[in-house]
Amino acid sequence: MPSIAEKRRAFRALHGRGCFVIPNPWDAGSARYLQHLGFKALATTSSGAAWSQGLPDTAVARDAVVAHIASIVAATDLPVNADFESGYAASPRELGESVQMCVATGVAGLSIEDSTSDAKNPLFALDDAVARIRAARRAIDAKAPEVMLVGRAECFLVGRTDLGETIARLKAYAAAGADCLYAPGIRTREQIAAIVEAVAPKPVNVLIGGALGFTVKDLADLGVQRISLGGALARAAWRGFIRAARGIAESGTFDGLADAVSFAEINGFFRQDLERRRS
């Protein structure tokens, strides 16, 4: 297995060339399978992890989140970016403490968003959001400056769809020390192209949470350097589970099991994977 330092160097290098997909596992098994498919890096998903613990997104406490991130890092040879939500802290000082806990797990990157989880005031004021990015940058630099910081503008997810505001926030986060910029919720070619141009040469992450009509090549042609999936893979897995379980509970049929992966295939994969790690 590569060292933490090697993973971090490899992760930073990925952002300097081409476009890559960074899928989001929700447990060790899904992480190992995604590695097997040839992806170059992984990212945690706060929503996928929360659902696996019987909780809604944002309801998992900081220590449990940090433990989950550490389990994903330990499960894979690949660099891992942590979905660290709003840093699990109110003040910049507390956020710095949380970020250092996250860095200690061995992550190669982490994202900090500007969402407050307050429906009345869903985003931090820009000055406060910038102060939080600066605090995260200082915390990273004090422990492991090679770790990448991703600045997230959550405007579109909370109904603030003025692209100018999103771009202004992303540019401010870049100036405050973010290495990569991310605006989940943007959906059109025009929006993506405008953000890529506005924050260049900083790399841009685009979230693909469904069938939006884009291919990896389409996004690469727009200048996107990384593509994440958020909780989409977890939702796809839950869809298969829900369909099968509802069929049994509501109509007494087992048709939903028809598309299930065979025991031989999935168990065989994990057996081979275990043998490889032991050798």
C-alpha cells in the first residue's frame, strides 16, 4: 500500500492534468470495489455514510464522521478526499480544530462548504465563509500542507441561483487558500463553462448526481478537472434495495431480486481482494 505522503502527492498531481472521476463510496466494501474498477481517487459522501447509520445527512456527529473517514482511508490504496461538510464547527477556531482531526486520518484532500444548515440563513455571510476557508487553510498548513482544500459554494443547493454570487464566492475562497473549487447544483454547460473560466487556473469539481446528459468527455471539454458523484452511488444502491424489499413486503413477490449480483461474483471479488492484500 502506498504511504499517506505518496497518496497526497498523487492526488495533487491528478488535479494538474486532464479530467478524472472521483466516485464516492459509503463504506469499506464499496471503496474497495471502486478501487478495483480502476478509479484514481475516492471521496467520502456525508449523505451515503449517514444513511448507512440510519441517519439523515448532516445528522452524524463530528467524531463519528472522522472515524468513518479514517475507515475509508484505511480501506483503500487510493487518495481520499473527505466530504467534511461545514467543518462541524461554528467559529473559525473550532473549524481549524476539526480540520486538523480530519487531516490526521490520512486524507489527501477535504472540502469545506459555506452552508449553515439554518433554513432562515442557509449560507454563511461571505466574510465569515472566507474566514472559515482561511482557518481551514491554516490548520492544513500547520499539519500537512500537501493536503488539498476544496472550497464549496452551496448557493444553488439552497435556492440562490444567481451565478454571479456563486462565482464571487468561489473566487473569494480561491484567494483565501482553496486549491479546488466546487459549486454543487449547477446543471448547464453555460454555468459550468462560466465557473471554469472565472476561477482559472484553479481546478473545478462538478457534481453529477443523476443522468444530466453529460459524459466525462463533455465535462473535460468544458475544462472541468474532476467529477464527483456525491451520494448518487449510494442512492442507486438504495433504489435496488428498496425495490426488492417493497416487492416482498407489499405484494409478496421476489421479482426485485432478479437483478441482484450473484453471490459468486461479489463474494469471489472480496475473497480475491483479501488474498491480494495478504500477499
